[in-house]
Amino acid sequence: MAESMKGLKRTCRLAELGEGNVGQTVTVMGWVQKQRNKGGIIFVDMRDRSGILQVIFEDGEIDSEGFAKAEKLRSEFVIAVTGKVTLRSGAANENLKTGAIEVRAESIRILSESETPPFPIEADSKTKEELRLKYRYLDLRRPDLQNNLMMRSRVATLIRQFLAEEGFLEIETPMLTKSTPEGARDYLVPSRVHPGNFYALPQSPQLFKQLLMCSGYDRYFQIARCFRDEDLRADRQPEFTQVDMELSFVDEEDVIDVNERLLQKVFKEVLDVEVSLPMRRMTWQEAMDRFGSDKPDLRFGMELTDVSEVVRGCGFGVFTGALDQGGSVRGINAKGQGGMPRKKIDALVKFAKDFGAKGLAYLAVNEDGSYKSSFAKFMTEEELGNLVDAMDGQPGDLLLFAADRNKVVWDVLGNLRLELAKTLELIDRDSFEFVWVTEFPEFEYSEEQGRYVAMHHPFTMPMEEDIPLLATNPEKVRARAYDIVLNGTELGGGSIRIHQNDVQEAMFEALGFTKEKAREQFGFLMDAFQYGVPPHAGLAYGFDRLIMLMAKQDSIRDVIAFPKVKDASCLMTDAPNVVDEKQLEELCLDISGTSEEPEE
């Protein structure tokens, strides 16, 4: 039967005790990790968020009632123990913060009993994620998850302190907003008092933070909850957290400077990692040409090489056909992999096809300097030699080529580069490689919508010299946008904003908006810009992604307290779920035509 805490006060957390506390009488509280009964002496490992402490219950040192309680202890019982801190009677446990000491119990209260948990509460659990997420309140007791969430809290506190010292004001923006379908799909919230009308949950505080600049707040930030109704992956959730900021009277250099110093401080304070400033930078074009990605992982080489001019006019139709269609031929050099078995090469070909390739050409340079290739018969020895030289091919290397439209070639080789780095273990997981990617295209063409859409959002300022191209060659327009990338993951992105009405109107026109459509969606912002708007810029981090990388986790689910699974459901609470008919009536909603089963 559970006992009361009446009259007891916890002295400290378990792992806050050390050799300096020897001889003190303390009261500690926590969960039973393990109990070992050796007859007249019982060893109990107690656990709380700080760590583990060994407690000794010895018959005679504790009364018979207390010893009887210790005998019935099981995993996850919650207990309070009063006793004396002593040096360990046995060998010190160097794996524990408290490994040099133990507490010899004088009294015990069982505050709560526990059923046998469905899986062991231990670090690096091998239990299936689905089961752990169903019992997330138990999963969250695991030391590694607790460390992740404590790191998350510490980083948030440091960010708030740093930005406050830099003159930023923390201001909250609305959670119930207007739907603006330009971008990802909104989560909609029906209004009871406005039947047939809907709020949207914010995908970001973008419009409101720009309005705050119009209102003269100069430097704003918010650790903001955001929502996007999109398909999930390891670094994406339907609800997520942004570190959002906006600054007035600044240019790119000001935004980059404050954020480089912020990241430097956070990594030093939390991980004791020195981040060198200034961070590297490269344009979007350079990133795509060298790495096939606008979020390049710089922890290893294997860069792309454009061999279009080397193979132009050769006898291999796959190469020349791609060039005739305005595409390119590019390759990567997997150093030392020339002896890769055909079965593994075929697996790489299949991998490439998953990213849009029609195939993958390969050439292995044998140790004797001869070639083994999927296309050698279509090219002369001289052409093959020139190609190998262009790729810096050496005996023992494997050269892999893609030929298609640039977008496909970049996508294929960019992902193939990452796949090879993983399988060949080329990535140093202890390394943190930052890079700013700048000068993104302002637009990308959407086949689905049959028009240009904003690569970032419709309020991103074009490069000044490219503004005249908005009306004539939108595909050539570069944006004053910048992303901060860490280890191949986009940490955050931002841009200089448009603050001139004529440029904003030209932007809307390029996006295919009529004046009426633009006013319908963004009229309140356009109105605000009539009353004196300062030049301004901003940036937002994916806070969950930042913590995931700092904690060296593979999924943001491991740094979020209560995450959703791939279909955006919560296995613990069984959300989303049906609601009462009365609630639907109040909202004037009729769902009689909906399917009970979600579509695959």
C-alpha cells in the first residue's frame, strides 16, 4: 500500500551526492531500477533524472519493518529513503557519477508500487519503437531520453538568454490564424461562432513577425510551436518547434553574424565543442554542383564532377542523349571501391532509380590500370582515359555516373553520395560541419500547379540585380535567402524580406497571383506596408532538428517528449479520434461521407 510523504523532504537528487557528502544523513526519492537480495543485505539501485545511486538495506541497521519493505521492492516502485552517505564497501563503479559512494538506509517509505513494465527501463533500449511510444510515459524514464530532453531545455534557456542580451524581445504570435495555402498543407480548425469558417494552425509565425517589424519592435524572437499537415520522416513531425526571429534595419551579414555567435555559444556551453567563426559559405549553385544537394554534408569528400564536356560527342548514347536534351553528365568517385561485387553495384543502380534515374553507369579502374565498365564498348580507349582523368580515377577506384536533366542528376548523385558514405562508414559522427548556403533560386516550377512557386515564401527579396527578371525570366532570379546547414541537415533558413510595394506586387505577379487573389490572402500585410515598413530580415531554426544533431540521434522523435508516428497519430493517446456528434453539430460539420479507414 502506498505511503504518504508527510514529514519528509527530499534533500537532493540522487546523482547530486558525492564523496563530499560522506557522513551526512540524507533523504532521497526516486524509482527502483534493480533490487538484489543477498540474504541479510539488500542492494537497491535507485534512479531519478540525475542518475543512479546504490542504497544498502542491512538487517539490523534498519528495523525489521523497513527490511521487510525492502524485500518486496520491484522495478519501478517509487520510494523515499533516509540514510547515511558512506564510501562504497565494495569496489567503486566508475560507470556511475555516484560510483564511489552508497547510502546505508535507516528508513524507507514505499510511495507507489508498480506493475511489471512492458519493457525494461534502460538506456539504448532494443524494444520496438511502437511499443515504447504506446507507453511513452515509461519510455521517457530511460536515462538517454531524459538526457536528450534535459539538453533540449538547457539549449532553449541559453537561446533565450543570448537573444535577450542581443536586444531581442520574446513576443508570442497567434495559434489560430488565417489559412494561406501558399506552401505546405494547413491544419484547419472549424469555428463554432462563425459556422462554415475555419482557422488554420500556423505553419510559421512569418506574417506576424513581419508585422511586428512594421510595429517598430526592431528585434523579435519566439520559440514557437508550428504545424504542417504533410507526410512525415525522421526529421519531420506534424507539430514542431521553431526558434523564430526577425530583425529590422539589417542585411544578410547582420543576421548571419548574430546566429553564428548564437550557435557558437550553444555548442560550447552544452557540448564543449568549439565552433570556428566565420562559418563556411557557398552559393546554392556551388552546393548543387559539388554535392548534389542544397544541404551538403561536408564531413566527407566524394564530390560530384561535371564531365559533360569530356563525354560530349562520344559514342555512348545515354551520355550524348542527356546532353542533347539540355541535361548534364556527372559522376562521383568511390575511392578504393573498384573491386565492389556486381551484386552491390546492381543494388546501387536500383537505389539510383528510386531517385528518378533511368540507370547508373559505372567504370571500375582495375589495379593493373584496365577498366571494367557498363559502357566501355561504346567509347574509345582515349575517351575512357580522358573520362577517368577528369574524375581523378586511380587504380582501385569505382566511378559512378548519372546522365539526365540537372535536377535528376543532382538528386541521384547527391543521395548516392550519402548512401555510399553510410555503407562505407566515411562519416565521423563526432564532427560538426556548418555551412551557410546562399543565393537560392527565388522560384521553382511546380508541374502539379503548372506555375512557378516560391522556393522559400512569397516575401523573400530577390537579389537587387535580378529584380528586372521577375517579369521576364523568373527561373533566373536569385533570392537573398540563406540556409544554415549542419552535417547534411538544414538547421534553419531565412531571407531578406521584401519591404517595397512595387517589388512585392511584381513577386505576386510572377507567382501567378491576380491583384484580387493577393489581396484576399495577404491584404492585411499589404495594408500594413502602406504605413512605413523598415527593411527587415529573419531566420527560423528547426529546434527539434538542432537538438537531434547535438544529441547525435537519428530521429527527432528521440528529442520530443510526446511525438507522433509516421501517419501523424499518437499511439499513447490514440489521437486523432472520433468526437461526439453534439460537438460536430455545434461546429456545423457533417462527416457522414468520410471513410473510417485512412487511405494508404
